[in-house]
Amino acid sequence: MSRVPPPGTVREEAWRLAGLSWPVVLSSLGMTTMSFVDFLVAGRLGAVSMGAVGIGHGVSFALLIPAIGTAHGVDPLVAQAFGAGRPARAGAAAEKGAIWLALLAVGIVAGHLGAASLLAVLRQDPALVPEATLYCQICAAGVPPFVGFLLVRQLLQGNGLMRPAMWAVLIANIVNLFVDLAFGLGWGPFPRWGVAGIGWATVAVRWVMLGALLLVAWHPLRRARPTPEERARLSLWEVGRMALPVGLHNSVEAWAFVAAGLVAGSLGATAAAAHTASINVASMAFMVAIGIGAAASTRVGNLVGAGLPWSRSAWVAVGLAMGLMSGSAVLFFTIPETIARMYTPDPLVVAAVATVLPLAAAFQWFDGAQAVAFGVLRGLGDTRVPSVLALVAFWGLSVPLQIGLAHGLGWGLPGVWVGLVVGLATISVTLLIRMQWFAARPPT
């Protein structure tokens, strides 16, 4: 029997979503905080090191995003199985998802090790390439535990267990701060490894996150152990057909942001450093929407699995995200220089950040709306059409605009960010329209 609570009033749904989302928000913020600390340490090493870590982090993230999306793509099967009171089926879905993720991880590791060739093809600033390559190659050692962490986290979240990942990330932040300061800056008796130390901090925290999550959540994971019957009922192809399109959707969106970083990198070290700082602070704000989107995916998937109506929860989640994203929009618009100085004392970088953060303010609502709408659609099991819509919005519109405005019209870094605003506005509107279409005509 399912124990999914039926839809309540708007206020009740808002509180329910808030209860589900706040641990995810803190967990996601914790992940971004580790990058924030990395960039702060790199900023103390100079603009070249900061730009190199920014580009290296962007390339590493671009390689990881198909796995991140594919892990999220297991959500519909897991959440609907838990909603229907079938934890063994949820475990079978996660087990099949692990096979797909293991296959992806092989290519991801190879991409990290071959980062030098990739950066050369992308024509990045030669001053940034050596340290960016070193950072990526070191991060290859952190790919397997990170992929494992993603899958275990999604299995737990599908059952409404959001806190274990939060605790694992909190522990990892402590480790990251220590290793960054010890080996990045050479504090105390430790050697100063610079960018290499920052890379090894990333590897260390990924192994810590996986170990901590397994330790904290061992008993809930055992309850979702798949039975032979559920393994036989759920094919590897069925899981791939659901999960891989989410990997594609997340990839085309994230790669558009990575493309923005690469375009910024082609504009020089100052632009690369400014973009690194700006995209990091925007990403921290986006974690709020990510958390609400994850909560919406779980809630809607549980409701669908239990055969209950879901549209009220979906729209409450959209409104909640857009309301909360208003706060970051105000900060980006009113105090961009103050935010920039948190990352670096370099006056040229601070000035460049101040020109683009107001543009980041403009896309906060779009970013929040599209993250939640996609979470809802993922909970419904609608994963293929959104990936096509994202491909058009980001690679048909956003990336060409980034290149054309930055280089063709000479707008520089602001042109890159105008392209991002257009892409996010387009995808948010189209996903909301599709979500409403399902609300008016529920899928069979």
C-alpha cells in the first residue's frame, strides 16, 4: 500500500514541497560552495590560475553532466515505484541505472585524461591551458565515486529521503576547505601545490561524499534491495529509454553554459576569471531552484505512482521557485561589485563581473521556472520531448547568440550573458507550456 499523502491546499502543498526541498537546496548549495571555495583559493593564486580552474571546472562539469542527467532520469521510475509501494522495483531501476552510468563513466574518465587536446581544439587562451589540463587530469580520479554518489542520492530522494545527501555534502565541505587551504595555498606545514592541490581536493571530497552517503543511508538502501522478480520485469533498455533523454536534456543545457565559459576564455584571462566568478554565484542561486525541482519531481512522481492528481503540487512548486529566485535577482542587480570582491581583489575582474551580474539578475525567474518545470515533467516520465526543446533553445538560439554578440558585434563578455538570457527565457516558456498541456490532459 502506498503512503503518499494526497494533494492538499496550496499552503499545505507549499509546506510539503518546502520540507522536501530544503535538504536538497542545502546539499546542492554545499556542492556549489565547494566550487566557491576552490575559486576563492584560485583567486589568491592570480587571475591566470583562477581562469584556469574556471575553465578546467567547466570542462570537467561538461563531461560529467550526461551522468548527472542520467542519474536524474532514474527519478520517474524510482519515485513512481515508491509511490506505488514497490521499493524493490525502485531498487531494480537504480541497479539498471548503475549499468548505464558505469558505461558513461568510462568515456567521462577518458575525456578528463584527454583534456589537453580538447582545450586545444576549443582554442582557449594558451596561458590558461596547462593548469586547466592538469586540473582535469587530476579530477579523473574522482569520476567513479561521484557517479556512485549521484545514483545513491537519486534512489534515496525518490523515497523522499533528502537529508542523507545533505549530511554527506556537509562533511565533504569540511574536507574540501582543509585540503584547499593545505595544498592549494600551502598553509602550515603543507606544500603549496596551487591548482593541483585544488584538483586533489575535488577528488578527495568525491570519495568522502560516496562513503559518507553509504554510511548514513545503509539501512534505507537495504530496504530497496531488488528482488529477482523485479529485476526480470524491468529491462535495461526500459531504464535507458527513460534516463538517457534526461542526460541529453541536462547536457545540452549545461553545455551551453560551458560554451559560454569557453567563449569567455577566448576573450582573455580577465574575461575568463570574471565569467568564472559570475557563473559560480549564479549557480549558487540556482541551487534553490534545483532543490525545489527535485522536490517537485519526487512529489509528482509519488502522486502519479499512487494514482493521485498532481497539477496543484506542480504549479505551487513553480511559484515557490520564482518567488525565492527574486531575492537573488535583487542582490545581483544592486550589489554586483560587492559580490565580485568576494572572489578577487583584481579591479579589472571586479569591473567585468559588475557588467554581467545584472544580466544574471534578469534570468533568475526563467532559470527557476525551467528547473521546476523540468522536474515536474521528469516526475511524470516525460523525458524525451523536453530534451528536444532544450536542444533548440540552447544550441539553436543561445550558443549562436553568445558567439555572434561576443565576437561578431564586439560586445565581449556581456554578449555571452545576453545569449544565456535568451536561451533560458525560451526553454522556461516552452517547458511551462508543456507542463500545462499535461495538466489539462493527463498522460495515460
